[in-house]
Amino acid sequence: MCGIVGYIGKNKANEILINGLLKLEYRGYDSAGIAVIENNEIVCKKDKGRVRNLYNLEGINELESTIGIAHTRWATHGKPSMVNAHPHLDNHNTFAVVHNGIIENYHELREELIKKGYKFYSETDTEVIPNLVNYYYKEEKDLLKAVNKACKDLKGSYAIEVISKDEPDKIVVARKDSPMVIGVAGNDKYVASDIPAVLEYTRDFYLLADGEFVELTRDEIKFYDEDLNNIEKKIEKIEWSEKATSKEGYEDYMLKEIYEQPKSIRETIGSRLKENEKCQFDDIEIDKNYLQSINKIKIVACGTAMYAGLVAKNTFERLLKIDTEVDVASEFRYRDPLIDEKTLAIFISQSGETADTIAALKLAKHKKCKTIAVSNVIGSSITREAHYTIYTHAGPEIAVASTKAYTSQVVLLELLAIHFAEVLENNSEEIETLKDEILQLPKKVEEALKTGEEVKELANEIYAQKDVFFIGRGIDFTVTKEASLKLKEISYIHSDAYQAGELKHGPIALIENGITVIGIISDKKLVKKSVSNLQEVITRGANVIVVTDKDLSKYNFKKIIKVPETNKLLSPILTVIPMQLLAYYVSKAKGLDVDKPRNLAKSVTVE
Ligand code: F6R
């Protein structure tokens, strides 16, 4: 949540900062601002609303400074407003700070500072930071030391950048539980909460770990631990291309990412699976003895990532015969879950920065579980916590609503389940069929994407509805959850997903004339059961749309959307495609901002 950019070098900072913020708008978009040092004074320009509004602020385009910090906000403390927007300055306009995360003890710190004579103008937790820095600078007379002391007072999470007019050629950066990277290109140095912000300038990045501090000057970068001892850090080459973070002619990132799925799935499969070979996972060392010793697999994640886990549970249980449970990270972490060294815990996070998922992983480690992170972002926080990390390699996902990351997560988990089955020597014909089918998935996803036009027509028919229901059984139910989330988050239509057999136990009371019910049907054994449930809602006036890989043309459904057939365990990867397209086109039909739905941000770094 919230995006940070910083720059020190030889070019005009304002252009680089705003350009970076525009690339980070998916992190937050209710207000934005920059601060630079011009003629030894801090100049701060900020406002509520989208990043592009910054261009209209008086004097912003004329700034000549070559050092600055910037922020795009997703409000936590205090409504979106000019005053609450970052950067925040201390009472003497000497220090400017941008901050991601939440300062949990800001109330106490604010009271303390008020007693010392400081005044506060915003409702944010962040405003305590520049004033604390001001307070400590009086004794330390050194920006890095003052920031370090201020950070020792902070409880909660933060990624911060600080500049000072008293040390005008320096940016100090600190992080704890909120991501931050430093990019370098010759003498130009960039700071960003997310790599895409500055990918057009460099591929060389230092990835900061918790408790680290950085001092950036025009000539050098120095890294420190939390006690300000010097530390060495290695540059990582980030392979994402800049093209991967542009829309490439698509109207929206979400549409581009939906259509990228054949490619992203190919990348996920990569060299892990080749025809007639065993599944390879070089990144984890889990042997037969260990797998025989465990009695539970826990998959923990949030939102769409958790729904990917729900799909994979079916494959883990079927191939490994090990009880596999899926949990929501924000519940898991506070429930004292029954896990121990006999539990293998898998954490899924596209961004690798989701606060609840990271906390859940730490808890699992504390309870002696072996942990695996499934992430899309190289070097993200979660990957540094887990015993092992496997990457989806789906490429950067910019739209807030997850699409290609979801299908890649499912594919990767399917491969992992197969790999474990092979390690356990649970060989079966089904495993060989699954492997063949996985290799065919990119082509089949291409076919499923051809439903685009008919789905668009359907979207134009249903976009004015108030409620849409999704139903399915077994593996199809897992897709209804994801389909329903996708629709509600970007179209703002209320929607719910139910196990088809559960309808009669309550929800069917909501079915009335003209309502849309979407059924997903791929499990051969359950076709008749699901069809009966759909007939029950038709009888009560519902318009039923079915997404299926079966021939159901003999039934009286209003519309049938056909996707290619595959193994039942993999069917969610195909049935979800028209559902992603439906959410997209409904949102477009309503004239909404598909990539930046209201109230949401791409990575949820606060709990
Ligand atoms: C929905 C969506 C979210 C994320 C969730 C977890 O489209 O994107 O539900 O899946 O916030 O995010 P990550 O995977 O980054 O941990």
C-alpha cells in the first residue's frame, strides 16, 4: 500500500519522481506528492487525487532540483486530503519524509512531541516521523543518526525516505516490514517501494532487508544495520523488461495481463516440466523421508492467492494422500493453529509483501514447520523469511485485480504436488496424464481466451445488475470464489459464491426473477448434480449462465460459455478465464477504472 520513489543524481528530479509515481499508482491513488531541495530549501508539492494532478500544481514543472522524494497514498490514518498527503515536513520545514506502513504507537509519540512544543497539522501517523527526526537532529547533527534514533522510537511497519535542507545532497532510507529497493545506474540513484517504478532507468537493484538503513549521496551509497554498523550488499540483476510493465497497446493492464496468460503459464512451467521427464524443483530440498514424516500440509494466503490454494488442495490430497488445509492468513495468525514439525506450510503471495501472510509464515516457523513461499516478486519480504521459495515467474502484475498471478500460482502448486508425488514414488497413470495436460495448458488457455467477444456481449447485458451469484461443486466451487471476488472488486456489483449443494440451505431465498446465476461445471461426476441445482434457480426466475468444458447444449441455460477440456484438477485454470474477462468487461461497461478499483491497493502491507 502506498508507493514511494526517490532520486538523487544529475537529472531533474521532478520528472523522474512523478514518472515513477505514475508507475506505482496501483499501490495507492488517493493523493500524491513530491519534495525536492531547491536553493537550500525544501519545496513540497502535494494534493489529493491521482498522481497526474501533480502536473497541475503551480511551479512543479519548473523545479530544477536533482534530489527528491515522492509518494502516492492509500489512506490508512486520515482521509485523502492535501494536508494528509505525503511528504510530511517537520515544524521548521527542515526535514521531509515519505512513509509506507503504519506507526502503531503514533498516538503516544504525538503526545510526547506535543509536550515538547511540536504542532501537528495532519491526521496521519507519519507526521510524527519528521518531527522526531527534527528532535534528534538537534543533538546528533547528523541526518542518518537522527533518522536511526527516530526509528528506534517507532513501533509498527515502515519504509521511509528522509531529506533535509541542512544536508541537501543526501537521502536517508530505512525499512522495517515494508518493502524498499535502491536502483543504481552510474551516479544516478533511485529509491522505490516497488521495482517497476524505476525499471526504465536500471535493472541493477539492492534489495533492503528489515532493519537496514541507507545513506545515498551523489557519489556513494552506504548501507548500515540497525545499529549503524556498515554492511555490504550485493546488486541483484532484475530480469523484468520495461516492456513487461507497459500496457503494450492494451486499453488496461488487466486486459493485457489476462491475455498474457498463455505466456505467463509457459514461464511458470519453464524448465520444471519437460515431456517424459520427472518434475524438477531445484529450488527446494525436500526428500522422501521428510514427506513421509509429515501428516499435514497447510496452505496460507489472502484473497485470490488463497483461492489458488483452494484449487491446489485437491491435487495435494489426491496425489499425496496428505491432509491439506487452506487458511486465510489474517485468521490463521491469530488462531493458535494446530501445526508443528509434522506440518509443511506453504504461503502464497504474488507481491511477497502481504503483512498477514508474512506474519503467518513467521508463526509457522516459530511452531517448527518447514515453510515454502510461492511468490512472483524476486527478493520480496516473504522470500527472505521462508525456508524455500518457488517463483511463479508470471512477470510484473500491475492491475490491482490479480489474474495471471492466480493462474501461475495454480500451475506452480500443481507442479509442486506432482513433484512431491514423484519424490514419494507415488507413481500413477494420473500423474503422467496431469503432466501432459499441464504442458498443453498454454494452448488451451489461448483457446479459452477466444471467448472474449461473447463474454463482452454478456457483460453488456448484465452490467446493471445489483447482485450476481456463482455456484459450483468440488473443484468448480473454488473457481466460483475467485470469479465472485473478481467481479465484485472491479465492478462493485455485489456477488457471492456458494457450493451448489448449499443453496437449498438458505441462499436460494435470494433468488428472484431476472437475477443472474453463473454455474461452473467441469467435474464429470458432478455434472448432473450441478445441473439440477441450476434448474432449481431457473424455476425461481434466474437467468443461468454456465461456464463448462462439457456439452450441455441440451439444457435450457440462457448462455453456455465453452472452454477446452482438461484434467479435472486443472480445469480451474481454464474455467476462470471467461470469468476474469466477464469482470473486466462489466467494469468497462460501467465506465469504471478497471486497473485501480476504489478502496483497493495492489499489495496489502498493513494488516
Ligand atoms: C484480488 C487480489 C487480492 C490478492 C491478495 C493477496 O484480485 O489481487 O485478493 O490476491 O491481496 O495478495 P498477494 O498475493 O500479493 O499476497
